[in-house]
Amino acid sequence: MGRVSADAGRLPQFVIAGAPKAGTTALHAALATHPGLYLSPVKEPKYYLTDGRPPPRSRQRGPGDAHSAREWVWRREDYLRLFDGAPPGTVRGESTPFYLHDRAAQRRLAADVPGIRVVVVVRDPVDRAWSNWVHLRADGLEPEADFGTAVSREDARVAAGWAPFWHYRGLGRYGEQLRDLYAVLPRSQVLLLRYRQLVDTPRETLDRVSDFLGVEPGVAHTVAPENVKPHVPDTPRYRALARVVRAGAAVGAFAPPQVWRQVSRPLLAALHAGRVPRPPLPVEVRRAVLAPLLPDIALLEELTGESFDDWRRDTGRGDFGSRRS
């Protein structure tokens, strides 16, 4: 990047770096209510995922990936312009929940903005992956109707160049991600939160974030969530609509992003009309998804000094850890 001094007054001073499906959208919306903060009008610019060039096609192989890549803000001047509307004295920030997972993004961010403050939100990694799969199914993009099978295909998909949002287990390896982030930034510049803290104690959690960012606590307030996707069962109707969505997303890769988003709205509405209550995740599936993640949970505990033993339970939804003695 190499232009720290010239651009310092136009760059973000903090980022919400991850993880996807861990409450980052709700946190972004809540912080945007604080008059002392300025959140970029584009929620996920993804700038530091790039090196100043368009997203590589080698990472656009999954359904909808190429279309999504057209929305990335990769030109530096376009990225800097996102913060031009910040009132004097406000603290500038943006949210790209893949920065935590992408090690090159971590390094670029630390080099470009050495004083950057990074907010990280972690969620039970199996619950996170399950929510991730539900999200992609609801959008008609995930072709695999069985969550466990979709997770088992992750390595092959990654090798084939599918984008990071398809990394069901990979995005939940917070121990490895945090270890590498601490290698490029001081721990004092990183705030680690848990998803359940955002859900169960939102006011206190927003005050923690406000203190971390150096703005007045007790001002930001929660906003109704907008990124909760419905569970859509696998039916002949769903499969037919989803095939149309995936084909349209492929064609949409050659049009401006707003064109496909406009065209896809009635299709997504039709998909979501078939929603049903989200079923519980079978215990045997949870165990299978969790098993390879256990060493990473242990690493996270070692790094933070906190217990995440609740994530090891068969029931999940444990996201509120305790300080280890």
C-alpha cells in the first residue's frame, strides 16, 4: 500500500474484521448510530482482501462468486472516498468480516494503518457454519441440500477456488486467525467479543466497543437485525428456483452488480416464501463438524485465557464463555 502518511486522514481508524455470521452486521448497524463514529456507507468494501487489483478469478469459482466480486472496492481512491463524508473529529471505520480469515488482508491492514483498532466477534464455530449454510441455501446458491455433506466438500471447494464464504469450517478457526493477527498487531489494538454477548448483553457490549474506540459509551443503540436468513426446505419448487438463481448469478457477473440485485429480488422473495422453522442440528452432525475444530478451540483458549468449553457441547448455542481461573 505504501501511502500511510499521505492518506492517513482518509483511512479507517477501526475495522470490524469478522467473523461472518457472528453478528457483525448488527454490530455495524449499532455503531453507525453513534454520532462520534462514521461507518463507511458500503458495509463490506473488502478493500484489504485485494492488493490494489481486481479480485483474482481464481477465487470466483463457486456459485455467485464472480457476481459478488464485482462489488469489491479494490481501487484505492474509491476506498478512500468512502470516508470523505466523515464529519471532523469522528472515528472512521468499516466492516469486512473476512479480514480476520484472510492473512494477507491482516498484513496489508497492519502495514497501511499501523494504529488500526480491530473488533473481532467469534461465535460457536459449528453454529456459525450452520448459519452460513442456511444463508447460502436461502439465497439459492448452495447446491448441497445436506449441511454435513456440504461441510465435507469444503476442502475440495477451497482447492477449486470457491470464495471464502464457502469455507464453513475454515472461517471458524479463530485460534489460528487470532494467533496470526496478534503477530502483526499489538493485542491492545484488538477487541475480542462473543456473539452471545451481542445477543444477551447488547448495551454493555456496545459500551465496551465504544470505550475501545475512544468514544462516549451509552450512546450507540441496537438496531433490528437485517441479515437473518430463513430456513428453506429442499423441495422441487426450491430446486427449480435455485437453479434459476445460480444461472442468473453467473450471467450477472457480466453486468453491473445493481442490475442482478434488482432482477434477483423477486426470485429470492419466491424462495423465501417457502420458509419453515429452522430445524435443530442433529447431534451426530454437530459432532462430525466439530471434531476437526477441537484443537483450534484449545488454541483460542490458550491465546485468550478464556474457556470456550461450551462450544464442545452437543447442543451448541453456548456462545458466552467464562474467564479461566
